[in-house]
Amino acid sequence: MEIDHTQDQEQDDTSSSSSCCWLCLGGGSDASGMPLVRNCSCRGSSGLAHLSCIIRYAEIDGRNSYRSTGNIGAAFQQCRNCKQEFQNDLRYHLERARVLFVEREFSQDHMLHLRTLIHRVRVLDAENDADRAEGDQ
């Protein structure tokens, strides 16, 4: 599934030379060719980031939060800047990344894994063939 960027581009032009990822400060697409995204309440150039940078930030924040609280925090769910929950396709991709992260890093914490799977199920689309088959992978 690909991220739909039309909403972001209707609100402001993310391809302008002044737009950059607030995490890596790079403009344009990331190494995998994914453009800047934003699906939160940030306006202007704030809140724009590469999906890969958000995931990397959320994983670092998750490890740090887990050490101090036993949970991975909210970085996979909400924007660090405006605190709004991510929406639409960005939320979909971040919830999947969160499951993969928890399975890789915290496989022995079954309650954390269960909570993560519950969040993932909430964003699945039963009409999407890829989502229906995700459990078969």
C-alpha cells in the first residue's frame, strides 16, 4: 500500500525548496524514494518528515521509553510537535512499523505485543486484499 500524499499537497506545496524533513533536515524524497509526508495538525513546513525518519525516531523513542516505563510511548501514534494522532495512510504505515518493531525488539513482552496488535487491527481495511492476507505472511 502506498501513502496518499494528495491531501498534504493540497494544503501546501511540499515540493518547494524550503520544505525539509524536521528530523533529518533533508528535502525531497528519502533514500527509498518516499516523499515528505504529514498527516497531523502541523502547518507550514513544520511536521513534514520522511516516513523512514518518523519510524527511526519512533524506534529510538520507543527503546528509551521502554527502559523507563515498560511501554514504547506514543511516537508511532502522534506527532511530536503538535501532539495530534497521525491520520490516514501515515497512521496505517506507522502502526505496521510499530508491530514489526515490537516483534523484533520486545518479543518476550506478550502484553506489549498484544496492545500493539490491537492498535494495528484498528487501522486494517477489510476491503483491502493486502490487509486480509497480512496474517498469512
